[in-house]
Amino acid sequence: MSGSRSLSPMKPIYLDYNATTPIDPEVADVMLFCMREVFGNPSSAHAYGVEARRVVEAARAQAAGLLNCSTGEILFTSGGTESNNHALKGAARANRHRGNHIVTSAVEHPAVSEVCQSLAAEGFEISVIGVDPTGLVDLAALERALGERTILVSVMHANNEVGTVQPIGEIARMARERGILVHTDAAQSVGKIPVDVGALGVDLLTVAGHKLYAPKGVGALYIREGVRLATFMHGAGHESGRRAGTENVIGIAGLGKACEVAKRDIGAAGDRMKRSRDRLQEGILRDVPDVRVNGPRDRRLPNTLSVAFRGLDAGALLGSMEGLAASAGAACHGTSVEVSKTLRAMGVPLEWSRGTIRLSTGKCTTDEEVDRAIDIIAGAVKKLR
Ligand SMILES: Cc1ncc(COP(=O)(O)O)c(C=O)c1O
């Protein structure tokens, strides 16, 4: 099976695929080939350059194939953070003459919320829309926020912590009928659920390579044909003048292959991730008392489980779960607890949020790993309580 990795008895069980994924072996093969054989500069006119250009353009076609758009609508970037920065700053600055109002949600990754903060310092007005207890954006409040001076709406496709999948199609419809641009950060959804930019109706969409079994440091931004963004990176005319800097040919080749694999395998991979996530969820709910799941049961990424252990401290829990790699929904600093913005926005009470951990499965997570993880978690909770 592609994407598998060796699990030595000494290595902790990895259930943190929302943080990052290993490189798929098929992706690694393509990258290794490029590393050894394709060193030309894609801007060079000679045979070496032409070969590198061919690799970049083949990857663009693979990415476009996954998102169901045309190749000219794919811009390669250094990852999700850059794609979000480029989308938000580029759209805001290019449309300043039309207005200065941007609408976003309370559960965005810092790669969007911090960009909004920086745009606020440039004079843009930011409206942050709240969510319900499952993390779903309040659509009525979002619609009310759209006004004459609104130029951009940015709401994530799927949340990185609790996995809530937002109704982007509906949000896009509301915005676009008013002539407002729509961006969605799809860093967590691409490769886990089908993402079709036409069906979503968005103008801009962020892809992060390392969340879909491509390497870190490469990503893409879908830019609907005709949408103009202010130049983000100044320099020479790479990427059709849209992003200066010699292309990361090896990383781009990897991202292209990862997109091809994701498109080919999405049904089976999604089913496997969901099966192991559901097994994990059932096992924890069965074996551990005083526990609950944050986020929706259904409108959720197939691999994500945000689980709260009442009265516990997530840091202490992770620390005592030797043999398991997961992440916390709250961080403790001395006597104060910093609960994640997402859990706060969802109104999760502190006694639950401070003991929240995020478990996220991958396309190669096995039943054996899941069962061992359940035992480790149940044992750690028992010890701490
Ligand atoms: C929802 C979301 N957006 C953006 C990012 C940032 O992507 P990158 O790490 O490629 O910069 C992440 C990474 O955790 C994410 O989960």
C-alpha cells in the first residue's frame, strides 16, 4: 500500500496526521528521480531547462486534475501559509479601491487569522464570524456582515483541530452574488475529502503539500481565472509573473504526484482513515469514563478526532501517553491554561477544553495501531485520575 512507513517497536504510534504526513513512497520516487536527473532551471531555454519546465507543468496538470480546474489557475507556493498570505493580502490590496472590509471566521488557522490582523494594521476592517458548538460558521451572521464595502470572505474548508467541514458552497454563493471574492483555506481537506473548486464556487483556495503526503515547504494556490491579486513576491517573472523565484522543481514534482495519488485513491483512503478514526473514537468512548468528542459527528473530516477528558490537563495527558504521538487542544503555562481559539469559539467549557487532545489518523493507520493507542490512552487517563 502506498504511503506506508515502518513502525519499529520503539517508535511511538503516529496519530498526528493533521500536523503533517509522511511522504508517500510514490511521491518520494518521483522526487528522487528529479533530485538525481532533473537539475535544470525551468526558465532556461536549453534542454535542461525544458526538461525541468516539463516536470513543473506536469505537476501543475496533476494539481489542476485534483481540484478540477485549469492548469493556468494553479500557482505553486512554499506551502499553506504562503498561499493564505498571498490570497488574502493579494486580494485585499488589489481591491482596495472597491472597499476595505474582510469577513472571516473565529476558527481560522493563524495562517489566516494573523494575516487578517496584519491587514487590519494596514487599515482593513475585519469582521470575525462566530461558530456554533460544533464549530460550524453562523451563516446568518455571515450574511448580515456582508456589506457594500466587503471585498473578501475567507472561511476555512475544514478545521485542523476538530475537523468541522464548513458549508463553503453556501458561503461562496452568498458572497459571489454580491460580487465579493471568496477564499478558502483547504490545507486540511485536500487529500482527505473531494475538493472541487467549481462545485465549491470559490475564487481562491489554499493547498498545503505536507498535509497530503507531499513534502513540507511546497503548496499551491488556486486562483480562479480572471481574479487579480496584488503582487506578493517581487522579482523576476516566474510562475507567469505571479510569484518571483526559481521554482522548487523537486517539491513541485512531489506535490504533483501527491495530487495524482490523492485523486486516484481518495475514496479508499478516505474510507480507511474514517474506519480507523471511528474505531479509535468507539474504543475511547467505550474504555474511558467522562469523555466526550468535540465537533460534529458527521460534518467532519474522516480522520479527525478531538476528544476531551474532563478535568484532565492535555499537556500532562500527552506527557504520560508514552508510545503515542498526538497533539493538545490546550497548552498549560504554569498555572494558566491557554485553550485553543477554536475550542473557545465553540464554547467548550474549560473543564473539558483543558483536557482536549487531537488524534488524527492517516491512510495507512492500522487497526493494531488504533487498538494499542486506545490502551495507551485509557491507561494514561486512569493513572492521572
Ligand atoms: C488549516 C491550516 N492552514 C494552514 C496551515 C499552514 O500550512 P503550512 O504548514 O504548509 O504553511 C495549516 C498547517 O497546520 C493548517 O492546518
